Amino acid sequence: MLTSIARVAALARKELLAVLKDRRALLSLLVPVLAQTLVFGYAASYDLNQVPYVLWSRDSGEAATALIARFDGTGIFRRVATVARERDMRAAIDERRALLAIGIPPDFSRRLAAGRPAEVQLIADGRNSNTASTALGYAQAVISSFNAHWRAAHGEPGPPARLTERAWYNPNLLSRWDMVPGLIGTLTLLQTMLLAAMSVAREREQGTFDQLLVTPIRPAEIMAGKALPAMLIGIAQATGVLLVAQLWFRIPFEGSFAVLYGGLLLFVLAAVGIGLVLSALSYTMQQAMLYSFVLLMPFTLLSGLTTPIANMPRVLQYFTRMNPLRYAIDIAQRVYLEGAGVRLLLPDLWPLALIAVVTLSAASWMFRHRLQ
Amino acid sequence: MNSPPPAALLECREVHKSFGPRTPALAGVSLAVSAGGLNALIGPDGAGKTTLMRLICGLLTAERGTVRVLGFDPVRAAQRIQERVSYMPQKFGLYEDLTVRENLDLYADLHGVSAAQRAQRYPQLLHMTDLRRFEGRLAGRLSGGMKQKLGLACTLVSSPQLLLLDEPTVGVDPLSRRELWQIVHHLVRDEGLTVLMSTAYLDEAERADRVIVLQSGRVLAEGAPQGITRLAAGRTFKLTPAAPESARTLQARLLASSTVIDAVPDAGAVRCVCAQPDGAAPAGSTPVAPRFEDGFMVLLRQRSVPEALTDILLAHPPAAASGAVIEVRDLVKRFGAFTAVDRVSFTVGRGEIFGLLGPNGAGKTTTFRMLCGLLAPSGGVLRVGGLDVARAGDAARGQLGYVAQKFSLYGPLTARENLEFFASAYGLRGAARRARIDWAMRQFELLEARGAAADLPGGFKQRLAMAAALLHEPRILFLDEPTSGADPLARRAFWRRISALADQGVTVVVTTHFMQEAEYCDHIVIMDAGRVLAQGTPAQVRALAPRHGLVEPTMEDAFIAVVERARAAEAAAPAAPAGAA
């Protein structure tokens, strides 16, 4: 047992030395991850900070002026043009100068003053459905706040039921708050899987694998020796993302580090397991790399990071259950934002453990049987 | 040595080239090669042979000095040089997924060879290389020797005036090597081509018209091979070992003497070269005519301090054992319908050096891999150290040492870190581990090895690989083509270590392409097409070669005779199962 541990440690040390000695390899493990965290933290946001709109108002009454002032006062809506004709409004949308058009009919102020309902027309550029619906949502919020205000100011009773909105764990609904913790798993996956996949293929290519196989090291020890450094590097990368989230983006961490790292450990183990299966399948480093990238894309797209899993077709939803990234993102976001404990995370933890057990056993079996 | 020939086809004057801050690869090389003839470029590993070739064909630029090829500067007149000079590097770029014909077409296209020229050139090339039968075969499925021949054909499609060959026969078995030589000779004699060829085989250099000896980036000697052979005149002797002593131990004894420059086992006896001409000849020796190799050794010893070689000493030599250490009976390995190893049987005793010889694709690597437990046999009995390697697991592997063909080391790690890893892999710990690593660093002269293993010179890599395989003092040592590509000096040092190990009881199994090296073995097996064609002591196997007059046949003659005889028999009666000799 002790010799076994010593052999695994020697293998792991050798693997790490090879990475640490190569300054370029070391940089390529850390710099891209940190850079991507920063870039995605800023760029990958669903929040609209700038909604260019065109105003087509045929009413210069008090109510219309107040409504327009509300739009301009949000800081989000930016008026790019004020037009007098419908044709010009159409052109502004067509030419993508404006995302939204607000049309106010001539009798808007008159009807409101008379205590009758009035209409406001909102036109959105549906060529990007996501942005359009977000912009429409914002506009509706502005209008309902205008309504409430108007009623109060004119002594009218408020609506019978009023909506009180509170977004838990992310009060301002900033998408960066869930995006950046989601990156902890996403950015770690690639290199953890790749390192494991390439490690054996590299030895096969350079002929050192035979040398390894004639030593008393057992196949399971080789696997452990390959898995440990990849896991260690994966955890280091995850820590890098976590540090950027806290120190740079200042996203408050609600949970326990022990729970987060426990979950991450299971995740990198699963990722390494998948990597080792790929590695057992491939003869060359090129194959190992190709296989890793083939898997990486579906893993990322079907992880729930960018599109909700609940919206996917049922078959794909089943696929996501085999995707370790899905669980890692869930764990990271929930520990980070909601402070979830182990009990709440069990539905994420046991599938990761299962993936790890299945892939590692498969890889170990394949290594033993590929020798023949 | 001679006056410079007129009308030099190739001329180098005071050429310097270095890579990084290390010692220069070339430090003032001047030489001239006249048109026509075969010029051999020889010298130890790292002497600058490849660098010189690459400078000549314009792939590198010289720091100082001038290179003139056919009157052109190879860098400035690159286009002209490429039209007239062909270069075949050590690893020729064949496209393995293309057929023989497609490879030829590709190189013809690259050189802009017209259809008319092709129609005339292809039949010549295919006839010369005997590849016509394989025109439609994928290059990746050719044997090593055939690949080299195809590489040669591809470099010749453009009908060059000067042909540069960088160690074309490394890793090629004697049969293919002989064929390659016939082709090169034909090119030089009948087509008037000028060839500059680097080689690690001194017997090849002897057949050249001119020899250029490089060492440490300088030209040590230049001229006809006979001139170098003459350096050993009156210094060469032959000794026959007295009954209990083997040729190998006699050789070791001779090498230890300060009056002897070189000693090699040769056809059951030992040839030695003395330090002084006509000086004190070793007792009981008879003078023999010098060979090129003898002269070469004298030349190297004149210029460099001999390597102070301490004989390797094991702290715990393997205990005496009765019976066979390795036992192989009716060993079979099938890959699908193909039988790679067909009922092979042999035994190896303790402290024996056992050689596995055979052409490329003979099944010796497959046999070797089964012995090491890297491949499971399809049938037969295989016992190594009394255990079934494939099943006994790590306990059996703990008593094996293994040196793979390409010296499998971890490139980014230093020599010591490599040793530390392998020591732990073999379960060594603490003080014992440190002691063994220190022992290995000293015994294999690795103390001055600096930096990553990948950047070490070839000789260091080979020693490091050996050291790594011996850290755990294995009872059995497996060596797969350990001397492939090594220069004569490194090969001698290697065999001296192996002999010392065997004398202390280590059982050694080795595969080799160098037939001369079979003389170091106690027993050899010659394999072809998966079967054992001949086995016995080197003398017994040598006796299988036809005798021509008084000249003692060499191991190479025997090898070629045995393999050709077996192939002829196979062709005559394809269905009859051939029994092992």
C-alpha cells in the first residue's frame, strides 16, 4: 500500500514537474483562464444598459411629456431620434439605429386627463429575439411605474392587486452575478479534460508508455498518477476564477468554501475520468485533442450556463444529465449566491460522483485491455 | 591529405555554425568535394554531420565562412541549388497515406518534373529500387528498408547532380542495407552522380571513394579510406581466447590494458589495435591486416583523450541460479489472420547475452515485447525469471530492466529527475533510493549532464536510459536496438558495460541490426517471417555461411545467407511448414 502511494506520488510529481518547468505551458494554463473570466464577466451579459429608441409622438400634452421623461430618466433608454412620420420610425428600426420605437397617439394626454385608458405603441426589433424581449420588459416596467405614479398623483385608487418583486440571491438581477460563478466550472473543464486526455497519449507517442508499463507500477496507479496533477491544475484554475469573481467583480460569496471545493473536486474528478477514457481511446496526442474538443462544445452549450436546460428538447435534457459541467455550474452558482449546503446540493453531487466512478473504471478497464 | 582536387563541385571554407550559447556545431570546416564519386562523412554523434549537410543544401545559413555548391551560394541561389541538389534527411518525409506511386508523383510535382521526364525516370527508379511490385501499396505499409528505398527514389526524381544522404542505413537490416548500397553504387558508377553520405557504419565508409572525418565540428581527416586504414598498419592483431575464457572477457581484459586502443570480438577471436606500431604485441597474438575501423580508432585516439571507463559494478549481483532464466517454448502471436511470431522456442541462461536478430518485420520486436510483458502471447509457454510475466504482474516486472528503442526518457525533466522518477517507480525509497541514484549518476557518467533530458546529446541519452533501467538492479535486462544510430565509440562503451553486467550474472536480451555486435552475444537467434531460422553461438551461426576461400565469413554473410536460403525455400514450397533450424 505504501509503495503504491509512493509510486503514484512519483508519477504525479513527474507530471507536475513537466508542466511547471515549461514556462509557456504554465502560462497557458493560467493566463487564458483569468483573461476569459474578465472578458466573459464584462461581455457575456444579458443586461441591457443601452437601449437606443426612436420616439414618434403626436401628442405634446402633459401626460405624454411625463411618460417620455420617465423613459429618458432611466439612464437605460437613449433617444436616438424624434420623428414626425411613421415612415421615419420604420426607417430607424430597419437601419438598426434604434432597437425600440415608442409611438404615442395624438389623444394620449387627452384621454388620460379624462380618466380614460390610453394606448402607447411599443415596436421592438425582433431580429434578435433575446434583446428585443428584454428591452420590451424594461419598457413595460417603465410604463407600469408611470401608471402607478399617475394614479397616485390624480387621486385615483391603485390597482386591486399590486406586484412586489424581490429577486433573491441577486437582488438587482445582474447577469454577471450568475455568469461569473458559472465560469468556475466552465473554464476549468477544458484543460482538466485535455490534460488527462493528452497525458497518456503523449507517453504513447514518445514511447515512454512502454517504459512505464514494464515497471511494477499498476495500471490503476498510472491512472491515479495521471489524474492527480490534472485535478490539481483544475482546482488551481477554479481558484483563479473564484479570486477574480471576488476581488475584481466583488460578487459577494454567500456559501462555504468547503462545500464549493468539495463539489469542485468531484467535478474535476469526473472531468479527468472523461479525459482518461479519451486517452485510452486515442493513439496520438492529436486524436486526444480532437476528441476533447468534440466533447467540449456540447458540454458547454448544453450546460445551462447560457440557455436554460428546462427549455431544451426532452432528449437533450437527458443528455445534460451526463454532462458534468451542468452540475458544476449549478453547484458553483448555488454555493456562491445562495449559500447552499451539502444537503441541498445532493442532486448535483451524486451524479458527478457516478460519472467519475463510471469513467474512471472504464478507463482503467480499457488500459488493461488495450495492452493485449 | 591529398592536394585539393580541381573543379570542386562542393567547397566549404572556414564554415562556422552554432546553435545558442553551447559549443559550436561547426567550428571552421573546410573541405572540397570533386565531381563524381562517393564521399562518406563520418564522425561521432554530435560531430556536426547533419549541420554540415543542411548548410550545403541551404536549409541553414553559416555564421562565418563560405559554402559553394556547383559554384552557387546555397542560400542566395536557393532555387538553383534545389534544382541540382537532392537531400535525404535521416527521417525522410514520406506520406504514409499515399501509395508508392503517389509519393513519387508528389515529389515530381514539387520539383516540376515534366511528364516526358517522368515516363523516362520512373521505370529506372522503380527498377533500381525493386519497388515496381509495390507501386500501388501505401507507403505506411512498406517495411523500413523499402521506405528508405522509396525515400531515395523520391529524392532522385529530379535527376540531381549532387545527392546528400544523411545516415540512410540507420535502423535498416543487413539485407535492405546491402540493397541500398547497390543502388548508391549504381548511381555513382553508372550515372556519374556525386554522393555525400553520412554514416555510422564504418564498413560503409570503407567502401567510399573519399572519407571526411568530422569531430567536434572540425575536419579531423579527409582523403581515401585506405589512407585512414594505413594509420593502423602494424598495430592490428588477432587473439584466440584460451579454453575457459570467452572472447568477451578476453576483449574486456585487453581493453583494460594501456597499450591497447581498441578490441572487438570478431568471429570467435578478438581483434585488437595497439597504441604503438610494431610495439609489444599482446602475448599469443598473430598480426592481421588493418581495417578501416582500426585506422579510424587510431585517428580518434590521436586527437582525443580516451574515455576513462570504469567498469560497472553491481552492489547486489543476481544470485546464482540453476536452469534457464528465460524459457520460451512454441511461442505464438497472432494479430487477426496474421501470424507475427510462429512457434518460437529458445532458452537463456543466467548471465548470458542473448541476441535477437532479424530483418525488419521479422517478428523480433513482437517477441521482445512479449518477453517484457507488453504484449500477451496467443499461445505457447513464456517464463521469465521463473514467472509468467503477463500474469505475474508487478512482482515479475520488478526484476526486469527495459531500455526501449528510442531511449524513452521524460524530455522536460533533468537526468536526475528522470532517475528519481524511475527509482520511485521501482519502489526504491529514502536512503536506498538516493544511494542508487548517486551510483547511477557516477557509473553512467551523468554528473555533468545539465538541463532537460530532451536536449542531451545522443550518447548521454543512451547512458541515461541504461541507468534508469538498472536502478533497481534487475536480474534480467531487455535492450531494444540500443545502439541504433550510435557512433562506434559509444557502441564500444555500451558493450563494455553490457559485458560487465553479464559477467556479474545479469541476463541480457538484446535486439540489434549491427551484425558485428552479434559477436558480443553468447547465443543468437536469427528470425524471419516470425520463425526462428537459426540459433546457437555466434560461431555456430557463422558456420552456416558459405565459405569463399580462406576468408572467414562474417556474421553479416551468415545472416544474409540464412535469410535468403529460408526465403528461397519458402518460395519453392509455400505450403510446407518450415521447421526451425
